Amino acid sequence: MASSKEYLDYVLEQLSELDEITYRAMMGEYIIYYRTKVIGGIYDDRFLVKNIKSAAKKMPDATLELPYEGAKEMLLVDNIENKEFLKELLESMYDELPALKKNRNSQRVRKHISCML
């Protein structure tokens, strides 16, 4: 089941206390980024974050759920109504999350285009 745009809009509104929240649609679901790092996503109208130490510490009773078949378990954010909690959660996760990897193909394309100019 795909996630609804309405639920995405609701989650984005709840995260509005944070700067640099972005998302990307992927196969009917949404990947959520905080300051260019993947923090989790919206899967079947559930807001799930990566299962990392800082997130587990903030949500010790959180349920582990699969975003989709074959994926790693993620933490279900059930305190979605509390904007301050969400802000603290994402800020606490940021340093522990890996930076996005540069896509070699996109670098080649940019280099090729700049050589053509």
C-alpha cells in the first residue's frame, strides 16, 4: 500500500520546527532527509526512522517495524503530534547518521557537460 500525500504533508508540518527537511518520492513511499542525511521515511502511512542508538535512546519503547519486505527494521515514531519531541529526535540523530555517498555517475555526467561547454 502506498503512502498518501496527505500523510506526508502532515509529517512535514510536524517537522516544520527544523530547517532543511526535504523528501523524495520512491515507489509510492517517501524518503525523509534532514540536512541532506536520510533519517527515515514514510511507509504505508507510518513515520519510521533509522534504528540507530540515538533514536532508540529517545524512544526506548518504540516498535521495530519493516518499512517493506526485505528491508532493515526501523523505529516507529508514534509521538508524531509533539513537534518539540520530533525536533529533538532528529537533532540527536544527525551526528550519528552517515553522509550521503556521492554518485560516481552523476559526477561523470557533470564533468562531461562542463567539458562540452
